[in-house]
Amino acid sequence: MEVQALSPEIIQDTVSPPTSTDSVPADLIDSTFKSTCIDLISSSLSSSILAFSDEFFAPASNLTIPSPPIRRPGVFVPTGAWYDGWETRRHNPEPYDWVIIKLGVASGRVKGVEIDTAFFDGNHADAVEIHGCFEVGDEADEKVLKEGYEGWRQVLGYRGCGPSRRQAWKVEGDEREVSHVRLCMFPDGGIARFRLYGVVVPVFPTEVGQEVELSAATMGGMVVSASEEHFGSSKSNLLLPGRGVDMGGGWETRRSREKGHMDWAVVRLGARGKIGRVVVDTAFYMGNFPRAMRVHAADCGEETPRDDDARWTEVVGLQELGPDKEHEYAGSELRNVVDTAYTHLKLTIIPDGGVKRFRVFGMRA
């Protein structure tokens, strides 16, 4: 019988990966990152999969889907069992498989990484490593894809992965901006989701007096707190670009039964600014939109105000809302905005329901 000689690449597949002291327990991932960071590569921000080494069993585009991975037992496609993730061939002759992703924002600073191997068990990635680079201009994408590109730097070193689980690590002490990232998967296998938690470094117009969407996630806006999140919705959806494709991509709260109930979300603007107009969009919410809403603003610097903070000033009074509609408030419909700048806004919905987008337009102060 011929005995196969094992190369170093094959041997590494049998070695237990190292443990990490910067890891975040699975039940603390959301609370660790989601109130101070956004997912910089979420497909909801129009991130792009630029290239990959292989995606034989399942496409790399699944990595950046914002919703959690799902399982469809017994479902098969021509290449094998259906998986909600990125899966490559067995026996990779190279040290690792890889995928290059362009961020959905101009650039950002990475604060954490999550690798979710949900439902990959026995075919999961053994380990990962993350690299980043910063390139701008019309030829940035082509530049990072060139063979031998030397701009990559390590964002997260080699980290072991386990089967069918969420795993995350903090990235601390690195304030450099990235515009593209490369996920390296050792040596091959499957990953369901890849999250790159960080803060946006926005690119504002050179003219300070030009109107911008101060609240947009792509400009550094963030929903820092909310009364609740239900039905699988996320408060961060409020600041995403576009109007979505269905009711699933907004912020929806549970049905309230108490008299006088109100739900709320607090937004930190991407830049301190003067408010010119406010948009509340109930797109796709037909029978579950809020009956009414009002908007308050506060100038709190880096501090996050509580929902009952005395500094809140009403900028849009009580307004009725309708189904599946963009409601815009400007001019005389705004209060306390002349020659006044704010850092935070609070959207209050009465008594509960769903809102697709909350947009605040104005000029930087």
C-alpha cells in the first residue's frame, strides 16, 4: 500500500488552533459591538464582493447578508447540500482560501470581527485571519486585486474557529482606516457570516453649507439606544440607505397594551449640524405603522443622552403617520432649529409599530 506523504499545508489542518484572550463570548457579541459600531461590510450598505479564491459549494456573497443564517435540512443543489454561507472545495492546495470585500462606506476603523460558522459542522473553517487596506480613487478596486499587491496589513491575526457557532474578537489599538478587507480561511471549508464591526470615517462635502444626510449610517450616524427591538428587527436599520425591499429591513416594536405607551430610538448624528428637514418613512408597513410620532433633538457632544434627558428639545411636534409612505417635515413644520446645532435626535413613535427609515438632513455646524 502506498503511503501518502503529508505536506505542511495538510498537516496544519490537523493542528489545534490557538486560543485567544481577545475573544468575546457568543452571548455578549451584540452588547459588545452593536451600540457603538456598525457592520462595515453589510450588504445593506451596498458593500461589494470583489474577488474570491473559490466558492464551489456556496457563494461568498452570503457572508455579508445582514440576517442570521438559516438551515434547510434535506435540500440539495447540484454541488451538494444547501448551505447559507460561503463554502469552498476540499483539499485546498494553497494555505488558505480568501475573499476580498469592499466596505459599504468610504472607510472605517475596525473595532471587532465576528465569524459565524452556523450549521457548518465537519466542514467549517479551521481558522481565519483578516487583512485590511486603505485605497481611494477610481482605480482603488483594481489596485487591491492586482497580484502582489503590498498594501494589505493585518487587522486580526490567526484565530481558531469552531463548528456551528458565533465567535468574535475585539480589535484594539489600531486607529488606521480601511476601505477593503480580505478574509483568509484556513485551509478551506465553510463560514456562514462575516461581520466587520467598526466606526465610519465619513467623507463630507468640502462646502460646509451643503446639505448632507447627517443621520445616515454611511456618514457615521448611529442608533445608540432604543426602547426595544422585536420581530427580528434592528434599530440600526433606521439609518440604512434606500427604502428596502420588504417589511423585514426596518425597526418594529411589539404591540403595546398599556395606555400612554410610546417607543423611541436615539440617534447620534455623523456630525454636529443644523437641521433642515426630517423624513420618517413607513415603507412596507401597511397595518402595523405607528399612529403618530414626534422628534426631539439635543446637543450633547460625545455623551449619549438618556431618553428622559432634560436637554431634549422638540423639533417636530406630534404628527400623524400613514402606511407605506415617506413623511417629510421642513420649514414651518420644524421648531427650535434656527441657528441651533444638535448632535443627537430622538424619534418617538406612538404607541408602537414599524418605521423603515429615519433621515435627518441639514448642514454641518
